[in-house]
Amino acid sequence: MISCFVILSVRTSNTSFVPLLPTTVSIWKGLKTIGMTRNTITKGGEKHVETRYYISSIETNAEEFARCVRGHWAIESLHWHLDVTFREDANKTLDEQAAFNLNIMRKFALSILKTANIGKTGTSMKLKRFYVCCNPMRFLKELLAL
């Protein structure tokens, strides 16, 4: 059985089922779920609607699907922060163990930067990193207290 549904949200999940196209089943072997999310974001008084489509090989319901989508974007957000803050995608470390260790160190540093009160409210992780690198002794006590 193939589930197909839509999640409409303004930070809440509403579900409605949509028909599945018969040709879709033959295109993707093992296809169990087709889903769509529509997020309405209001920023500065302006509404913006984002629509995203997902396919999956797991059979699920709408609530589980919404949880999986949120989990996926949480991981993507972490990877985006690692790339923007530490340029992780540009890393050319060839040794597998060294690359693994550097990744752990970057994640640790990112978690410290997220909790540290450096700069004004809303300061980016990249700018926080820059501030600490420019004057590490100024922030050392605060960073070690975390």
C-alpha cells in the first residue's frame, strides 16, 4: 500500500490525502510514501509559502511523516551551520580518522558558539567565531564556564 498526503503548516501540521498517480508506482521501486509540505512563513509582514515534495520507502502516517521531515531539516540545518561557519565542505582532509575527529571538534565548537553570549543578540555563528579568534583571551573565561 502506498500512502500519499500533504502537510500544510504555519508551524502546525494539518493533513489531507491526495490521489496517487498510477504511473508513479512503476517509476520508483519500493515507493511507499509520497508527501508534500507547505509552510507559510511571515517575515516583516510579508507572507512566503514554501512547498516541498518527498518520496520515501517507509510506510507511514501523516504525523510520522511530519516528524521525519522536521528531523531531516534539523540535520540539514546542522550541516548548513558546519559548512557556513567552518567551511566543512571545503575540507580536503584525506585521512578518514582525522576527518572524523575534525568533524567532532567542529560540532563541539558549534555547540559552544550557539550557547555563548558573544556580540549582540542575533550575531551569526561565523561572526562569533571571528570575534573569538581575534581575541581569544577576552572570551576564554566565558567559554570555559559553559
